[in-house]
Amino acid sequence: MFSLHVYQERRQRLKALMPEKSLAIVAAAAEVIRNRDAEYPFRQSSDFWYLTGFTEPDAVLVIGPGQPDRLFVRPKHPEQEVWTGRRMGPDYVKHRLGIDQGYPLEALDTELKTLLAEIAWVEYPFGCQKSTAIVDQAIKAKGLRSRRSDLLSHRADLSRHLSQARLIKSRQEIDIMKEAGRISAQGHIAAMQACEPGMTEDQLASVVEHQFRMDGSPSIAYQTIVGGGDNACILHYIDRTDRLRSGDLVLIDAGCEVLGYAGDITRTFPVNGSFTNAQAELYDLVLNAQSEAIAQMVVGKSIKLFHETAVRRLTEGLIELNIIEGPLELALEDKRYLPYYMHGTGHFLGLDVHDVGAYEHEGQPV
């Protein structure tokens, strides 16, 4: 967790972008039932986490220009806490989170009625169903008791500000992301060392995830992908039910999470430790494309150039290996590489593995 000052600054910067007489509502994630009374591991909403550092479910943050920051949380409940864990409770919100006012969650409706009485503009992440439901309910309740509907006349997507704020990482965020990358790499190395024919894909995935935990990461950033042979050609293959065969390649796409920040690494290697000639040719082609693309990742150059560099080198190689027909420029124009490389080259990383932020600014690639 960052210092309280970091979260306070984030909220202040966000409020500075909001119009007068506006209010922002950001909901925490809810616990999700896996089956019957068993739950999936809880993971906080990234936007909410970014603004508060609070990791309990069901909370709601309410902020606005000229307003104290308010956090609505589950109240203390000694009996339930014996079963499901400790709660912070509203009385500790200011001391532990640096948020001005803490309220029990059941006070949300009443407080919003009062706050919305003088508000003309409400902002929330449109992609968050829970935030949307809270706003819808509050506006409906306001409309039933008052005809002054002109007061609350605008809704806006808070993501337009949040996404841009999250796109630019601080030095501390970068250090955390480097640690997520380091641990993720160690997981891949452990898998390469442990892999042998006859293992299942799932067993190899367990090696990766075990190393993550042993190295200090509490969780994976996304479902670990391990695909042997033809399964490696399925981009998001998560079945992991087949056995690894000698002579095949195996692809691993896996990353850990550190303080909410994701790692994401994909590597391919031979199950038995030795490449065939054909496998080595393709591996070297991909490695060269990656190296040339990485060389373009410098300040002042765009993500588009990074991708185009990789595509050009891959297309050249596919022509040289007689997998697709040339000439190069026509192959690029016709996108003949698409059956073999149908996705982009890289993406933003952060609190989400495919992190938020615009890839263009004023019509130009970033």
C-alpha cells in the first residue's frame, strides 16, 4: 500500500478536473459466489483501489469539488468477523485511509439524497455496474420526491479522467511493476527448469504459480495459460487438461500481481529441452522481431511504430520461410501475416493486465 498522502493527492487531482456542483461516485467490488456458499478470491476494483487503497468489498467512495471525501463501508460486526474476517468499520476510515469522513454502508442512500439536492452533475465509471446502479437508484429516489429535476441534469463517465490518471505511472508504481515483472520472470524460469514430457499442462501451471507465491506475490494477475502443441495456437487457452509431449513446444502466458499491479509474460520453449530445426527457425524469427520492436521503445516514439516494426520483421521471416508469399510490401498491404499474427504487439500494464488509457491523443498514436 502507498502512503495515505498518495491516495489523497490522487483524489485531489481528480476533483480538480471535475466541474463545480458535481459529485463522483466510485463503488468497490463485491464478493462473487463461485458456487452455493463458496466464494471466488476477492479482488478489489482497480479504480476504487487506485483512489483509496482500501481492500474490503462493498464500499462506496463519494467525492466532489469543495466537498469532504466520504467513504461508506461495512460496519463492524463481531459475530460475522469471526466467520469472514476483520472489518475496518467507519470509525477508522480517517485514521487508516486518510479519507475525511467514514459512514456505515446503510447510510449511503440517506446521505446521497442530501448531497444530490444541490448537485447538477454526477460522475461515475460507466463500465462499473455497481456504481451505475447506485447512481440510478439515487436519481430515481430524488425524482420521486422533488420536481426540481433540472438541478441534476448531467451524467458523465468518470473513466475519462481516471483512465488518463492511471496511464501515467509514478516512480513508486514503476518500482512495484518492476517487481511484478521480476517475480513473473522467475515463475517462467521455474517452469522451464521443471518441464518434462508427460506432465500435464495444469501441473506446469502449478509450478509457475507456486514460484509466484514463494517469491512474495499473493496472486496471479490473470488465469495462467499453458498450452502444449496445437493448444499453444489458442490465444487464451485455459483448459490445461492435456499432457505435454516430447517434440512439442509449450507456450506459457503468465504473470503475477504485486500490490495490485500486474505482470504479463509469454514465452515458448520445447517440452524436452531441444528445438527441432523448424522450431528453432520460427523461434529465432519471433525473437528477432521482438528485439527489433523493443529497440523502438524509446521516449518520443509511438506504440504504433513498435507494432509495425514487429509486423514487418515477422512478415519478412514468413516470406523467407515460404510460409506466405511476397513481395514484402504487398504482403504487408494485404496483411498476409494475419493468420499467424492476428493481435497487437503489447499493451498497457498497471492495475489491470490490459490497463486503461488511450492509445491515441488528439488523433495521433501515443
